[in-house]
Amino acid sequence: MSLDFELHATTPDLTEDIYPTRQGDPERWINRADPVVWSEWTPDAPISQRQAESFNRDGFLVLRDLFSTDEVQALIDRAAHLRVEGQNLNREDVVTEPDSAEVRTIFRLETQDPLMMRLACDRRLAGIAQFLLGDDVYVHQSRLNYKSGFTGKEFYWHSDFETWHAEDGMPRMRAVSASLLLTDNRAHNGALMLMPGSQNTYVSCSGATPRDNHKRSLQAQKVGTPSPESLDRLARKHGITDAEGPTGTLILFDSNTIHGSNGNITPEPRSNAFFVYNAVSNRLQDPFAADRPRPDFLARRGVPEPIELHTGRLV
């Protein structure tokens, strides 16, 4: 079976809002106008043809055994150090749990540590992103996610692209997230849940964007999320998959795939290093549904600097 991806020979008008949201209209569904995989598969692609087809169909991909035990352990050690040093980092880069001082997220991960910068540029992450997006890429956003044992809160169902489009000005669905698991992620400790195939439906949300919405949404997202009725329909249509895996597993998912995670009431924490790659040609515009852009630690603005891919071991 061969892939039959639609390749765009011309650059789309990035100022046109083909994914309107939060404009006072009732919630509605809009069919995706962009490819999911932007490159034609060839034998020198960084993933197999079957894997490319799976991502195109489901909007996500789970890859194992890309990194050695030593590489993963080095990343775990650095992540632990960053969490301990969280209080000494730039205040806006650190988000705590809603009801405690426990570190939930550290943003601008690649700027916090040289090993994390090396990981962000690794061919096993950025190279796959380049293939999926059919373009040079840059890091739109990065973070260390940590869901502590017993108290780690849930992340409600959402499409990342809805927020990136509305509040950051990302024009098209030409971004992909890469999550490298730094602990075992299982259903019982809050593993990522996704609705396979949901990337092809854009839920245009009702309501408006409050000023400085990011200050609230980083702890509990409520604006720009699909209604329970839409989530019920999407779940019935697509089902729900737990993206489980042992430490070192890489999960890639499309910017518009509906996803979320449950809270963690087990003793086992859940952690991952998370990088969002955006196509250089998909650089941010003015926000499409907010009065001003979110801060730079959430969305890198300006002229994108393409990542220079690195190969070989991290350590």
C-alpha cells in the first residue's frame, strides 16, 4: 500500500483565518483543510512507511527503543535536577500545581540545560518532525511535564492547535508535539489519552478569550475546550487510546489531535520532556482570537531559526 498524501506546491495565505474560533458563534465542527503528513514517504524517511500511514490515519505515533538506557538515565537525572532547582529558574518558566508548590511544568526546556537543547535538536525527534511537516522546523514551545504521585492533576480534553491558533497566531495545522517519557506512563498514573482520527475535525469553540487567559489555563484549562456534547460525539466516533509506554518511549501527535490525561492518585509520578515543532513556513501571525499574544515562553515569536539536526548518542 502506498501513501497518497496531498503535497502543497504553493504557499497558503497565512493571514486568512480558515479555522475561526471564540468569535461569539455557537460551537461547530470544521473539516481539516491541511494535510496530516506533509511529505511523501521514501525509503530514507526517518520512520517506516507503515508508521507514516499510522500517523496519517490516527494523528499520533508511539515509538519505543529509540534511545539507549544510558541516554534515558542522563535525561532523567537532568530532569530531576531541574525540578529541584525550579525555585531558582525564571519565575514565568515554572508552573506549580493549583493547590501546592509542587512543580508541574518547566517551560523553555531547551534553554534551561544543554542536554535538553541537544535532545531538542536530535534527529530522532526533530528529524521525524521535519518529515511529518515537510519543512524545516523550530521549537514553538517546550516544557518538562511532571505529574506527581497522589496529587498530580488532570489535563482536560483539548486540541493544542485551537489555543495556538486563537492565542498565539499559528496559521495552519503544521505543527507536531514530541513527548519523550522520563517515567513509565500507564493508564493508572495519568498517561496521555488521545482520540485517534480526531485530528481531522477542528472544533470551533464558543465564547471569547479573557485577557491573560494563559495565567489560568496553565493550571486548569477551561477556555477553548470542546463541549461535553462534542467530546461525547468524538469519543463515540473515534474511541480513546491510552498512549502508554515504558521510560524512553517517544509519543508524537498532531497539533489538532484531541487529547487529555487523568489525575494521578497512585504513588508513581509521571514525567516527560515535551517539544512542539512548528514548520518554519508556518511562523506565528497576530493572534486570531485574542487581544494580544501569549508570552514568549509559551510561543516563540519573531523570525524562526531552523533547527540544525544532530545525530549520534546524546551522551
